[in-house]
Amino acid sequence: MPFGTLHQTFGGDSLNTALYLARLMRHAIDVQYVTAVGIDDLSEGMVHRWRAEGINTRPVLRDAVRPPGLYWIQVGAAGERSFRYWRGESAARHLLQHPDFERVAAELAGVDLIYLSGISLAIIPAADRPILVNLLTQLANRGVAIAFDSNYRPALWPSTDVARAAMAGLLPITHLMFATFDDERQLWGDETPQATLTRLKASCAQRIVIKLGAAGCLYNHGATTIPVPAPTVKNVVDTTAAGDAFNAGFIAGWLTDRSPQVCCRIGNALAGSVIQHRGAIIPASATPSLSELLTQFDRESITT
């Protein structure tokens, strides 16, 4: 219900993934975040906190005119969320039009992996989407891995047809595709996770992870599909950022050459930690490191 207790913080799907990846890796890799914010106090506070979390904010561009976007999340009794957005004139929406974006785009050629989401596509103007896809295609052709989470939010798109077309254009260059089955069912009408997997394989996405919430996930590469169950979480408080945290965990494993099963287990375990706390960003003390999770998996293997 509105007019309840409010808590102000920062977050957003790609930012959540960047932050949890930085926490997992503890400076073992350079996690950079590409966006645009304003020059107001709110923007300054966010960038300061991102740096404190170990995120490299060199690619964060400043817009002297526009503020950051805002959104409101209401959490129900079972931990599920509803969203309202105020980001139509946010600085991030105009990222590709920023005079310094060309510099950032050139620097992206030197990274190992670029992660973005359907929300990244949704918030930019329609005319900028093919420009972004063309840039990512060039980078993919130069050896940069592209990771994409469809993360469909109906309120951000003018229609399902527009959302489908925008996402479909990115899939052929996607090395690592994340999809939440509930989102895909809403956007594409898929009746089963297997239907989602079949459709995404036809799109030429190389490696596919279908997130199934409490049931875990499916991983697919070529002819191999692996189901990976999630650990049981008895006290679900808030599912905000669960999928974002999963992605961070999987990417951490993937960048350190872990097996697909272990990557999925890392993602499931981190998401399980996040949903036991309120908000997208849980206390740093409650976030395990990658080494802690791997040690936990080793102990579980011994006891079983």
C-alpha cells in the first residue's frame, strides 16, 4: 500500500549486477559501469556509493541538464514486487547522445564482457536502439563477449511488439543469454521453459540460462541442457534483484572458468542470500565472496 514506510536507496537491474559482481570478486576483476547521471546531490551520492562498492565509475558520464531516473517498488506480503517509474527525461535515457559517449564506446573495445538488459534497451529512445546494437555488434566481432538479460518490464515499453523487435535484434550477437521464464511467458506467451529455450536457440544466442525462481535454472549450450536446482530458502523477504544477483554470480563463475553447473550454483546461492533481505542492495556483510561460496560447495560435496 502507498503511504507506508519508505526507504531511499540506489539500484537498477544492471547496476545491481555490477555491484554484486564487484562484491563477489573483491577487486579481482575491474567492474566498470556505463551510464549517465546528473550533477545534482542525488547523482553525486550515488556515484560515491558505487565507488565505495568497488565499481569503476570512469565510464559514468555527467549530464548538466538531466537528473537520474527514479522508481518506486512496492513489496507484497510474499516478497513479490510492483514497479512505478519516473525516468522519461533521465540522464541515462540520453546516454548515447552524450558528447562524451564516443570516448566511452571506444574504450569498450578493451573489455572482456559487456552486460546489458532489456531495461537498458527500453529506457533509451527508439532511434538510439539500432545505434547501440550496431556498436555491440562491432564489439562482438572484435571478440568482446555480450551478455544480455531480457528482463521485460511492460511499463517501460510502448507495446509488446516494440519490445520483441528490440530484443530480437540483439540475440544473434549474444554470447550469454539470461531469461526469466515468467518474463518470457509474459512477453512471448511461452507455455513452458522448454518452449522459451527452443525459441531462444532459434535466435542464435550461444549460451542460454532460463531462470526458474525457486526451482533453480536451466543451462543450455548446443545440444546440452542442464537443470540446476536452487537451494531452499525458508524466509523470503523481498525478491527485488534476485535475478540480477543470479546473473552476477553466474558471470563471476564464467569469468573464472568454472563449469556451467558451478556458475549456476553460484548464481542460485547469491540470489538466495539477496531475497532474505529487503531492497535490491543487501548489506555488504550479508553478501558472500566467490571464494566463500566455492568453499561452501566443496563442503557440501564432501558431506553428500
